[in-house]
Amino acid sequence: MVFGDSFGVLWRRKGLTFALLILTLLGGACASAMLPWKYNASITETLLNSKGSSKLLGGGNPYLSFDASMVDMANFLALKLANDANTPALRQNGYNASFQAQVLSENPETEEPFIQISVEGGNKATVARTLRGVTASLSALLTQVQAGVPAKNRVSLETIAEVSTPVPSLSAKVKPVVGFLAVGLMLTFLIPQTVEGSVARRRKIRAGVTVTVDDPPRSRDLRRRTESDRSGPSHPAETRSDASQEQLPDQQVEDDSHGQRVSLMPQGGGVQSPSEYGVLGLDRGRDS
């Protein structure tokens, strides 16, 4: 079925097409209204070296004193923060939104121990509260790990980026609605084609003609002409008449009135019409 024929089917079945289209749009609107919003908030913190180590590695600048051990510490803290022992404790304290902690830079050449905490949830206040609770838990874990280290040699956390106010996530809202609309539009296009094909097939069956649904009209006409050519001439009676006329010069007919066989071959050898053969036979019958 060509593209133009498909739109012709949609127009012929415009009642069904418009009904499916309206249902699709209403379903998309309902899905958009019923699906809850998702809110996101995040904070990015970095580990800073102690003052003594900063003097040795970066001339006193802690942001130029990153080393591989600090990247290892950042990975350890991220795993410790999201493990099965710490997550239930956070939920018991009311931090129920889901969160994720990851190290943004693990490249040993740059050695940047950046820890990003991302929080997502359906309630704006819960997301903001969970972000604050997880950040406080990260600081507590760092203090716990360095419990036996002198204060002057300890690393510290510093916030370098923060989105403390939760923002709605458009992708979490739009993607399901777009998927629903895509499926609805596809069904709006396919269902009228199926109904049209089913009706056409029933009509052909009632008429005694079997037609493939996807068979183009030109192919059906060509097949019908081919079958007509194979079945022979459309007027077999005329064909038999012509054949009998060609065999008349070599045949003899019997005069029913006198019981004699009369040759229909003309005496002069010329070819005469069938009417002349009949007149010749009848004249000879009367003479006898």
C-alpha cells in the first residue's frame, strides 16, 4: 500500500481516525497531569590537603596540592556514603529521597578528588532536606576515618558547587508523555488500515474473488488480464464457427430429406462462402 493510499484510508475512515486521535491527545494530557514531578539537587565538594602538605606540594596553595592518595580517599568516602550500612541510617533520620555519590575525576594525571552528591525525589522539601543530611554524613565519615590523625595533618572538605534549591526535572516528566503520544499516534495510523483491509477482504470473499490485502490495484488488474489471456478468447462460439467454416471444403454433409451425402467442395475449385455451400447442397438434393 502506497503512502497516498494510506492517507486515503484515513480520510475514508475519518470518524475512527479522529476518535483515536482525540483519545490519544486526552490520554497524553491525563498522563501529563497524573505523573508526578521529579526534583533534583546536587552539591560538589573537594578534598583539600593539610596546610603542611600544601606547602610541600603546592607552595601553600591547597588547590594545587592534589595527589593520588586524595583521589583514593574520595572514592572510599563515596562508597562508604552509599553503602547498605549508611543508607538505612539516613532514612531513619528522615532523609528519604534517593541520592548518589560519585567521584567526578579519577584521572591520575589530574588527581582531582571531587565528590558530587546528587539527590532526586518527588517532594521538593524532602529533596532539599536529604541533600543537607547526606552532606553532613559525608563530613562525619571523613572525621571518623581520620580519628587517629593529628588535626594539622588532616584533609578537609570544601564546597565548590551547589544547587541547594531543588529544580524540576523536565526529562522525567516529558519522556513518558512523549512515549505515550508516539504509541497513540501509531495506533491511530494502523487501526484504520487494519479495519479497511478487513472490510475489503470480506467484500472480495462475498464476491467470490480472493485478493491479497497488500496487493496493489495495478498488480490485480495485470493478473486478471493474464488469466484472461490464458483462458482463451472471450467468444468461444465464434471460434468454433470459424473452425467449422475452415473445415467445410473438406467435409461432406448429409441431406436429411433424401438421405444422400453431398460434397460441399465447389466444382470450379474456388472458395465460396458458407451460404453458397448450403445452396449447392440443397439444389442437388431437389434435383435428385
